[in-house]
Amino acid sequence: MDEKEIACYLAQWDGKLGADRNPANYQRRDDGSHIFENAESYYEWWYFDASFTNNYHIVLTWHYRNVFLRPMVPSIQLFIYQPDGTKVERMTLAAPDQISAFPDYCDVKMGKSWVRDMGDRYELYMKIKGVGARLTFRNVVPPWKPGQGFNYKDEDNGRIAGWVVPVPQARVEGDLYLDGQTMPVEGSGYHDHNWGNFPYYEITRGWYWGRVHNDKFTVDYGWVLPRLDEAPVLGALLVASHKEILLSTNMLRCDLQEMKKDEEFGTECAHRLVMSAEALGVKFQMTIDSRSMVEKMQLPNVTDWNHYYYRYLADYDMRVEVDGAADGAQGEMLHEVMFL
């Protein structure tokens, strides 16, 4: 693989390894629609999750064109994880004439469900067969755009895969709708946005992704594994503290340890992740130990091979040093593994 091809995988920082402190490159329109009218494989989704003080968790996704379905029709889905370990799952399709997305900022409507960037907060509503949420997300960390915001970009053929994190961490409040009841909730949340104009599985075989929210730090990361062995791994990392982005970089290193095989699906994934990064006076280390699996699914077949998704409850132990001053944190987190 030549340098030009390698640069496509490192498009976040213009084809190289890079880092920023306190970047100010994010714009509201980054979270708007990126519709490719003539691209058969155009996909786009807006993802939100939240962990509440009552130990409920929720994940909501607006798929404007769902890359995991054939045909790639519009759909919405949600998962509510309850304190007893059970989950409630809902998904429904949306008619193409009942969807809209604004290009200048996030304003997405799919059927009666919607999400909007209100300037100083995000408001969202989703309800599917009596289950859903009405929530407000208020950022406590500035929006994050890793470099140029591209997980992949090939100038020659125009293929693009974009990713931004408009809400690395937010205070969340609102209501859950569950079992015919309205449940007031508050907690911490996250929102990211993905889009592209070609099948992402053509260049990647999967990823490890997660985020950590605690009183000291916000950490969001992605470890995207290329399909070709000679291609570089995309490692994206945000480290923030008290409304300041300490480090934004693709210079993440991740050692995948304690590989275990899922006998049902035949996949093998790491149950321990050891991460580190160092740039611009910031040193970061974190170990993630998966404790229990809370989600496992085989995705609909869109290729000649199968795709799988896992979500784990895990313990983390992190240490951050900024200009010689060190601190640390431990706690519990959710993280995911995708096999494409």
C-alpha cells in the first residue's frame, strides 16, 4: 500500500498522525445532513445514548438511510437497559415521505420522532410502540471534530466516511416512557453523527468504541480495524476535563488483550483494552476490562459474510497527565465491538 492510499485512512489529520489541544474547528453544520443524492450507498445516522442516576441506560438512533439494512431504508431504533439486567428494544421503519433533515445544523424528523440542535442544547423525542423518551442534552464539553472529521477520504474517487461528536458529554434530563409509565430521569449523555457515500465495510472489518464520563474527565475513543492488513488502524481519541478539550488526536495506541471466542457466532474479541497516547504535553493511559455482555446480535445480511455487534459493561482505570500534573479515575462504562 503506497503513501497516498495510507493517507486515505488517516484523513482526519490530512493523511498523517496529528493532535490538537482546545480545537475550535467544529461547526454546527457538521451535525447537519450530508445527503449524497446520486450515491446508491449513501448512509447517515445520528446516535444518542445516556446513563441515568437510577441505573437505567438508553440508546437511540435515527438512521436516515440505514447502512445495516437492504434496501437502505430509513429507520429508528432504541434500547433501554434496566437495572435488573433486562432490556427493552424497539425498531420501526419510516416512510421516505415522512423524513427530513436540515443541512445547516441537526434538525431531523422521522415520522413522529425527531431530534433538534437548539443552539445551547439538543432536544429529542422518540416513541415506538409505547416505549421511548423525551430528553434534553446540555453539553458540558465542547463539540469534538477529530481533525477534518473524516474517518476515510479518497480524493481520487470521492469516497468519504465522516464522523463528528457534537456532544462528547452532556447533562441529560427528561422522561422515559416504559410499561405505560412516565419515568423522570437525569444523568449523563453522548451524541455522535456518522455519514458516508460508500459501504464502510469495504475498507474496515470492525471497531472497538466507547466513552467514559466521570467528575474529572471525558474520554471518547474509537479503534477502527482496516480490512487490509497493510492499512493503518484509525485510532481516534478525545480527552477533556472541565469544559476543556485537553487532547484531540489519532495518535492512539491500543493493545487488544484477553481474546475470547464467542462459540455461537465464532467471533473473537478482546476483553481487555490497554490504551495510551502522548502528544502536546498530555499523557493518557487507560485499561478497560469487560465484565459482562449486555447486548449481542447478528445484523441483517447485507454482504456475503455476516456482521455482528456486541455491547459490554466494563470497568476502567485511567490516568491523565497534563503538563506534568497527573490525576486518575476509575469506574464503570459501556463499550461496543462491531464486526463488519
